[in-house]
Amino acid sequence: MNATDPVIPQSDPIPPAPGMAPAPVEEPVSVTDWLITYLIMAIPLVNIVMAFIWAFGENTKPSKANWAKAMLIISLIALVLGGCIAGLSFLLAFSGSGSY
């Protein structure tokens, strides 16, 4: 900073407008909660049910709900791609069986 640089005074932050409350800060999901979540997700069939409960339930923290929605989307994509690959494999395996 040079002696000729203008000094800009620091001002206090602008308070919210009347009637506008600041957004509440959500409590983060704890490490223990994430460990339990991943253990539950390792149980077949229970993981699908719990993913829907966490994704669309009212008592779930927003970060966990977003994670559950992303997991459902990724699972759906994997299911569709797996079905396409299985179908193509089946077609390729049995497409030349009548030519011998």
C-alpha cells in the first residue's frame, strides 16, 4: 500500500430489510450420522426404502435429503445402463445361434 492510495473506511454490514430475517444456519450432519447412513445403505432392499424416506421425508436435514436424491438418480442411471448392456449382451449372444 502506497502513501498515495486512498483509504476506504470499513463499514458495518448492511442489516436485513425490515421483515426479512436472516436465513437460519442449518446444523450439519454429524460423522456418526453419516456412518450409520452408510451402514444402512449396505443392507439390500432397506437401502432403497431409506433412500426414499431420506430424500422425500420432512424430518431430514437438507444436505442429507439432497444426497439421498442424488443417490436415487445415480441408481436409476446405473439400472438403465445395466439393463441396456444386459439386453445388448443377450442379443449379441443369441443373434447368431441359428446360422450354424
